Amino acid sequence: MLQSFAEDGGLRVHLDLNVPGRTGNAQKLVTKAIAIAQKKQRGRSNKYSSKYIVLDTDWLSAVNAENIRMKKAAAQAGFELVFQDCCFEAFLLRHFEETRNAAPPNAAEALKQLSKAWEGYRKGLSAKDLMKKLNAKMVRAAATRPQNRDFKGLLHDIGLL
């Protein structure tokens, strides 16, 4: 979806999206994302200008030391971490004006609230389906919400903010 918004805005951006699996574990996801990027860039002269990993906060470990190690590994590999508080559905929920300050306590509640704000929403929608309900203006506004602040840097980096 962000790639489409960038193209619509005439931005010269290529977003290389790799989803290394639905592990439910931030540490595993970060490790896999780093390995994918390193393998892909091996021997290439055109390196990524920016690297981001988007994580749900409900995937973080209850052991703070594990989260610190994960963040350090990401930083050493040149990645910026972008946290969705608490999950993707909560992030989407904050795109709508009437639910802009929503802070559901867990993924189940986020899905319940989003289903009320977005009739017909279901997990796993394609970018095309997301764009039927969301537009670039809504995404930019959502990036300025306190719970979505990590997205502000990402959108700024690719020129959407």
C-alpha cells in the first residue's frame, strides 16, 4: 500500500517487502529479517538506503533483556524498528478519525474494535483491499498519533510525510 502511495505521489521509492513468517515472536522475526536482507545484498553494489522491521508490541518478550538484545542486533544490522502498538489491527484502527486515540489492550480487542469501525474487515487483506478504505492522507495522519510514532520516521524517510 505504501508503495502505491509513493508512486501516486511521484516518489522514487522501492519498498522491498519481505515477510519472514508469522512467528509471533519478535526476536525470531528480527533474526530472519536480518538474514534475508544480508543474503539479498551480498555482493550487490546498490545497498538498501534504509531498512525497517515492523513489529507488533504484543510479540515482544516478557523478558526485557531479550528485547534489548533484539533491538541491539537490529541496530547493528542497520535496521530501524517500527512498533505497532499492540498489533496491526490496532494500528489500522487509529487511521480513522473516530478511533484515532484507540489503545486496545490486546489483539483480540483491537480486531473487535476495528470490525466496528470498518465493516467487513478481515485479517490478511491485500494492499488493494486496504486502499479501498484507506488513503495516503489517513496514513499520514495516523503516523502522527502518539501510539504510531515509529511510523512517522518511516513515512518521512520514504517521502510520504
